[in-house]
Amino acid sequence: MTDITDTEAPVRKRGSGAQMVYNILRDEILDLVLAPGSPIEEVQISERLKVSRTPVREALVRLAGEGLVSTLPNRSTVVSQIDFPNLHHFFDALTLMYRVTTRKAAEFHKPADLEAIRRHQATYAAAVENRNALAMISTNRDFHAAIAMAGRNPYYVSLFLRLLDDGRRLLRLYYQSFDDNLPRRYVAEHDEMIKAIAARNVDECDRLATAHADQIVQQIQKLILPEHRERVPL
């Protein structure tokens, strides 16, 4: 890639600097390079990425909208904390949305939906094969988003996408627990879900989605709540 020098800066497309800063900071936050609570210094980022402070501010506004950075009362900016005390609520909602969106996809999907779901699964499997954690996070989101959209309920889609986005750093911890070498059987879970959706087997979709969510939740709980490994009945 050719470096952009100061003399070339005026030809940069409007907003492209902010997009570049956003992409870099988002990846660093999701990859836990920038840990929760880390300060975000506009001047330091501007110097490191060789951009003015304006695109840095624009990128931070976008990241704040996604809940990845927070502005403190003294107007300093930090990487948002992961809300560990309320994770049980998050996990309950996430599991519910895995189940309901997969069930609805079995009921209401169309042929084009299956094509999209399979396409995203192929991309996800490639990311797993390459041990590219950030690609795994984004393609996993795309896969489950496609399932949700196949269910034809925009409210479920909106809620599920919010949960998937809120859980991106948790998913990074999940992949990290396998040293980014996700066992193949967990990739196969996606394939089994696709088969059940295609067969319009609602009960099997529910079973598979529940099991899929449970193994992710339990793996994360082992990492962050080692003293609470047992399942708690609802």
C-alpha cells in the first residue's frame, strides 16, 4: 500500500481519514489491544496515525455511538468497560435471540435467504481456518444477522444485532480462549443450524440454537467467572 504524504492529503476523499481512524481504533478495541478503561488521547492518536484531530474526533463519535468508547465527566475519553456485573442479563437475552431468530428463520425463510446464510457461513469458516479472530467476529455477526433477517421480524433483527455488537469483545475473549484456533465442531454447529432451517424443523432449530448459545456462554463464564461454573436454573 502506498503511503499518503502530506502533499497528497488534499486529494483524500472527504471522511476517508475518519473512516481509517475508526477502523484502526475499532479493531484495536475489539482485539483488546486497547483494554477496557484505557485512555484515548486525541493528540496521541493524531500523531500516531498522521492525521489531524478532526477525523479522530469524528471516529470517536462513531465509536461512542457503538458503545466502544465513553466520555467521562472531565471530558476525557476512555475505552468502555465491559459490563461484567450485568453479564447474566446479557447472556439471557443473547440466548433468547439465538433461539427465536433461528426458529423464525425455519418458518419464514426464502431460497435467497438460505443462499445468503450459506455464503456467510463459508466466509466464517474461512476466517476460522485462517485463525483471523477479528474476521471471525465480523463474519459470525453477518451469519447470525442473515438468519435473523430470514425470520422476517425487524424488531428481532434490531435487538439481535445490538446484542451481537455489544458482545464483540466477549466473543474476542471466547476465541482467545482457544488461542484463536476454534475447534472444528463449533464451526459445524453453524452447518447443522443451516440444515435445520432449510428443513423448516423449528424444534431442531431451537435445540441447536440453545446448545450453540450455551457453549459460548459457558466458555466465557469459565474465563471471567471461574467461581460460578455451574449452570443456574431459570
